[in-house]
Amino acid sequence: MTELPRITHHPSVCPHDCPSACSLEVEVIDGRSIGRVRGSKRQSYTDGVICAKVARYAERIHHPDRLLHPMRRAGPRGSGQFERISWDEALDEIAKRFLAIEAQHGADAVWPYYYAGTMGLVMRDGINRLRHAKRYSDQYSTICTTMAWTGFIAGTGRLAGPDPREMAKSDCVVIWGTNAVHTQVNVMHHAIKARKTRGAKIVAIDIYHNATLAQADLALVLRPGTDAALACAVMHVLFRDGHADRAYLAAHTDAPDELEAHLQSRNPEWAAAITGLSVAQIEEFAALVGTRKKSFFRLGYGFARQRNGAVSMHAALSVPTVTGAWQHEGGGAFHSNSGIYKWRKGLIEGLDLRDPKVRELDQSQIGRVLTGDAQALRQGGPVKALFIQNTNPVSVAPEQELVKQGFAREDLFTVVHEQFMTETAQMADIVLPATQFMEHDDLYQGGGHQHIMWGGKLVEPPGECRSNHEVVSALALRLGAQHRGFTMTPREIVDWTLRESKRGTLDELVANDFLDVQPDFRTAHYLDGFGYPDRKFRFKPDWPKVPNANAGPMGPWQQMPALPDQWDVLENADAEHPFRLATSPARSFLNSTFTETPSSLKKEGGPTLMLHPGDAARLGIEAGEEIVVGNGRGSVYLTAVLFEGVVPGVVIAESIWPNAAHRHGRGINTITGADAPAPFGGAAFHDNKVWIRKA
């Protein structure tokens, strides 16, 4: 009789770049392989719900194309020709090259480059310990959060908000600037709970009629980058119709009278002309949030993708402040809880070794950095070596033609530590095989909720895969970099970090799987004051001095409006480029992750462009036809999808397909820009003017 496999169930945490950071329950089969993955029902934000792509994770962790051995380039750069080498050969060669480059060009000629391929604190951020120990070039991480975080903190003074589980206790949930069905399924779960149990209304606001708007009671599709105009008109109506909480405003905000006077001319008619919404839609939205004080504004990362994103986020955040929604359970505004954790990360990142005089290079401008742009290089010398973990810039960074030119340099030594042969790995001199999250220990936090979580090692990695921590520590030994974190295990580092951060011990966290650290109601709702010295919400932020900014002012910050307002610094359409393009997230991919899994590839189909049937008719384009989309940065071939859910003049390319999936190997980020928006930079992926032609 055939023996049945032994299946055990273990807690874990989704490591991917998503605010939900779901707690998981994972099947382990015979102690060796992964079976089904489910959302944890014990953790109250995940509440048993996870996205479909992570539920299918077994096909990713056991994928036959995983990198299994260290390799050295054996042919022309980018040819995909590699030869297998040992770990000792790989690490010795990397150390030899890094030390030679440091001796000839200085330590800052080496640039460790990473992002959020894993959100585990040890595996993601440990690369900084090596950076600081060696005085390698620092990284200013701008590719995702900068504008949205800045806009939120500009008002509140702190990156935190009401318990996101309060969405289920709201009378109106406003999902603004995030396609939660694609990117944060738990937001929809809690919003729908409120509708089922309380009769709450769901409002969804975005730039096309996506899967989230399809589930909304009020779906508002506006022109890209016009969110602030909508917010201002809504606040105009709130003051006009007596829905502004004047007592709250007087006690808790800095300039309510100035705001009201400023908004006199920002009426629905004014906003309708800018946003493309009707006056009736704006009035309906304003009446809804004005009469339902328990309105919860869930503000997303779409704000970070437009050149006026910080101003737009701040304007949207100001709406529930005018109504006084913060006073109520189920009311207020939430973007991220990243400010509540207060980690002591000295051991993880080697912060005691950080030299503030070392130059900080903009992650989003990697193409400019590698092609010698003096401003991007901060007037310093060239980058001669890259050490890349957790990211795939040859697919995901803007200005792809510059990025590819930079990576093609023969004098650039590139090391990539990765799970699959990404397009960045294909350009490397040395490729190192990396573990996946169920194959190592790590500590996690939820940006979209309030849990600290433990993700322990469940199975052995295949082949010779090594974790980020192992690789960083092994390189440190060969490079002469000294810090006690290099000699400790991940578990020891996590235990120290928990203790120093006053979050208990590792044993306690492992015993419970997670720790709920949501601040108390009054703190979370700012009822005892916002995060500024005078405890007031800022309708008039001092933009260059917004707390927690990592860099000096960038972009046209002197022109930023003093009060919430529409700020037209967008890459607007013109006669040569009559369309606005947004590169929105796909449901089955996460940036360039999951583009290797068969089920996700099947569900997404191929690179497409959504355009309005009227626009297609004027261009003579039919559904399914190949078209070319471009601007001064380059051009991309896509397949036309005719969709009435986009605004005429606006086109949407969902997902980041590999460049290789497109004709001529040019992916969608060929036509996105890397200029730094005000006030502190960022990457305006959804803010592009383009032309469209038949192929």
C-alpha cells in the first residue's frame, strides 16, 4: 500500500512588496516541499484572505527555472552565457574586484542596490550593513513610497493612522488611488465587511474603471493627476453645506479659515472641468462623506506615481480632516502604519558605521547614474561596481534605454543575487542563487496593518541557494568589513532587534507568530494632537521641512501650493503626444515578480494597452491589433485592448512584463521618466505623455 505524504501546517509571512504583508498558513509535505498556502485566520487583518498568486506559491518556490548555483559570465554581456563556478570562486572574485575598484576609484565607486523583493527586515536591509562598513555609495530609495509618504506626513506629522481593521466598522470606505483588488485584497475584504454588516457605502477613485471600481457603490474615474482638484471641490461643498466640523477644525488644525476662503473658488464646476467628472458626481461624493462622519479614507500608492503626488495626497488627506472624521471609530485616513514600529535597526543595517558624508544616489535614476550624468552622480566619480539584491532594475526602473546602456558598460562589474535569471541577472558578471522566504528566517512588519510577524525557515533551499544574510556576511569577511552583525545568525539579530525595540523576545514572537502593536485609539486618531510641536494638522505644510524626509528638496518645490490645490506640474498631453499613459499594476504580477510562474503568465496573457474605443476609432486601431506607443524616451509595442472604462485621451498598460516579452526587447518602462518630482523625489510611473500609432 502506498504511504500517504505527511502534511504539516506552519505559520509564515508573505515577503512581497505589498502593504498587506499577509500572515500565512503553509502546508509542508514530508518536511521537504510546499503544498497549499492559505491566509492565516488567527491574524485579524489577514483574516484568512490572501491573493491568488501567493496561494499558488508552490509553483514559484519549486519552479524548475530557479537559479541553483553560482555562475560567471562566459560570453558577451547580456548574452545569457554563463559557466557554473563554486561559491568560493564567486565570492573570492567579487571581493578581489571590489577591493581593486575601491583602491583605484574610491569606496563610493561600489553601489549596493536593493529594494523590496523581500520585505523581511534582515534579508532586505542587511545589505546596508555592508554598505556602511565599507563606505560604499548610499542609496536614496525613491521608486515607490516617497511622494505618498511625504504628502501624508505633511498633514499629520507622522506616518500612521487609525487601525485599518476599523474599515469594517465604517459607514463609508473611500478607496482612493489604489486598485485594492489587484494589490491589497485585504482592504476589499474589510470594506465589504462594512457593507454587509453596516450598510456602508464603498467609494473607489482611480484613473480607470478597474476591478476595485467594479465593486464600488460610487465609482469615480478621473483624469490622471487631478485628485487634488476633486479633493478641493469636495471640501468646498463640505464648508458650503455645513458638513465641516468647525469645532474640530478650530481645535486641531492650523489654518481652517484660510482654507475655507481659499476654497471659495474651488467649486464642483471648477473641478469638473479639470477632473472630467460631472458636477453631480462630485456633489454626491461630498454629500456622502459629509453626512457619514464615520468615513474611512484608505489612500493608496497611486498618489506616488504622479509628479504632483505629494500635493494630491495631502489634499485627499485634508477631506476627512474638514469633516472631523478622525474623531470616530471607523473614520479618518490611513495610508501606512510604517511609523508605528520604531525599530532599533542598528544591528541589521550597521547604522553605527554610517558616514553621512558618503554620497547618496537616487535609486530611480540608476540609468542616469550608470551613464555618467554628473547631477545623478552628485558630482562624484563613476559607479564601477553594482551589488544587487531584491530588485530587477533592467525591467522596473524608469528610462530603460539609459538603464540598459549603463548595464552594458564593459567597465562596470555587476553582481546579482537572485532567485531567477531576471533581465538584470542576464547583464551580470557574477550571478548568485538566492533563497526564497520559506527557506530562511526573517522578521516582518505590515505597512498596511499593525502586526510584527515571524517567518521561520520551513524547508531546505534547493541546490546551492544562500540567503541574503549569508552572502552579505561572507563578502564582509573577504572585504575586511567588520561589524558584529556579520557574525550573528538571523535569529540572533532578530532577537536583539526585538529586545532593543522594546518588542519582547524572539522566543515570545515565535510562540505567537505575530504581535499586534496598534497604538491606542486616541493616539491612532490623533485626538491628543497631530505629530507637530503645536499638535495641529497642517493645511499649510512647510514642504521643504516635512518630517522624515531623507533628502533635501528636489524638483520645483518653490512652486508648491501653500494650501491644498490642483498643481499642474504633470507631463501633460500635447499636439505631438496626445495621450496620457499610466503603467498600473496587474492582478497576477507584482512588479516583475510572478512573471515567471505559469499560472500568472496564463492569466495575464501578454503586454496590452487599454484605450477608449473612440480614441481607437480615430486612429484606425482595432482590438487585438499591434500598436506602437512612444515619446522622447523611446517606444514600445503593445496589443490594443478597447475599453470604455478609460477616459478618452488616457491609456493604461497594466503590469511590468519582461522586456523580452515585447518586440525589440523594449518594455513599458522605456517610456517612463526618472526626473525627481517635488519636494523629495520619487518615480512618476503613471505620468507620461505619449503618441500612439499602428504598428
